Amino acid sequence: MDYLKPILERRSHRTYENKPIEQEKTQNILKAGMFAPSAMNSQPVEFLIMRDDEKRTRVSELLPYWSMLKNAPLAILVMANTQNYKATTKEFIVQDCAASTQNILLAAQAQGLGGVWLGLYPKWDIMKKIRKIYGIPEHVHPFSITSIGYPYKELRPHRTFKEEKIHIDEY
């Protein structure tokens, strides 16, 4: 069951130690995000590392539950570049970006880090504000933000496996 450990133990961490994240761990997280599956291997996902404190603070103030961004040692904006997108419909960017975001969180967990997925898409007004703050072109859609750091405290794993939610061949 060791292979399931990052999945089973992942929790949403919103407070972090005041400790920088090593470059190697950051690279591993970004690599995991890029290795996520994408529709027709179109690979629309791009990342923006949110290092600038002033910009990150402005973003953290856009929604009341994003305050942890101010103190996060690492914040990653997951985006979809729709220019040259290979899939026949652009709706697949949601799945592509979601898979990438989940991989980022699992890679962080596997390396002793904690993080939280900050929902952004489909909040078009907030996406537009983030696009303006970071100078993101119109064909690139901000999708999610992950706030990552060394957890301030350990959280007990969820116990959410419920057999009654499994259906075989019919509902």
C-alpha cells in the first residue's frame, strides 16, 4: 500500500512553516504537473510560479478563503493555453488542468509538503483579474492555484472510502 500513501494521506494544508521549498522539490512538483494526462496528448497546461509578494498578496485578497497565499513558500497558477489546442473541443482543458493540479498536490504530499487547491475556474471575473495582475494573454486561461509549503501541523488522513458509493454494471 506504500504506492497509495500520498493519495491516502493527502490533506488540504492552509498553514505552513516559514521554510523555503528546495528547488529540486519544486522541479519534481512541476514535472508531476506536466506528466498529467491530457486529451489527445494536446498538453495545453502551463504554469506560472507566483513569487512576487505584492502580486501574490493582491491575488490572496480576491477571495476570502485564499488568505494562505500570502505566507505560502510556493504558489503555482495552473493555466490552459488554448492556442494550438489539438482537441476537437476546448472543454477538455478542464480535465487536463484538473489532472495536472491533482498531480501537483500528490507530488507535494509525496515529498513531505502540504498544499491546497484554490478553486478558480469558472470564476470568470476572478480569472480576468488574475490575468491582468500577471499579464496573461487572452488565449491562456487561469484554472487553479495551488498553495504549497511545509505543513505547520500534521493532519490526520481522511477516512472517506465508502463501499455504498460503488456500483457495478448498474446504479
